[in-house]
Amino acid sequence: MGPRITVEANSIQARTEIVQRTSPATVLPGAITDDHPHLVPVSLGPALPARTVTLLSRADAYRSAAARAFVRVVREVADSRGYAAPCGDGCVAPDRS
């Protein structure tokens, strides 16, 4: 017996709207609930494997002011939500040009 798929959607926004307004459920990263308090995470057992998201940049790439600001905002959000930096001291400084 396989999963019963009733709706398919490629965007997170579409998936959260569908779940909010109808009865199907979806599998999304847990961080999604930080921005959608109307959605409630359901405990799964055994837990699904953890996934790490990383912001990448070429080591010698020029970073515009907008790119540096984007990295700063990503770090602020990650820090405010308690997400650990997977690269430790290997991360590039946010103010690098």
C-alpha cells in the first residue's frame, strides 16, 4: 500500500495554504511552523532524517551590498531561531566584499 496523494504542489506557499484550508497534510521542514503559527507540527515516529540548508558563495566572489545585506539577514534570522551554523569557524564573514 503506497501513499494516497490527493494534491501536488511545488511551492511551499501553495502547500501551506492547501493544508490551512483543507484536510490533507504535507511534509515540510519544521522551520516552516515559525512563520505559520496556524499550522501545527505532528510528531512522527520514527523521526524523519534531518536536513541542513547552507548558503553558498564562491570563495573569491565579489559580494554586492545587497548580497552582504542578504547574508546578514539570513544570519540574524538563523541566530534568532537558534539554528546552528553547520560550518563553524569555516563560515565566511558577513561583511566581506
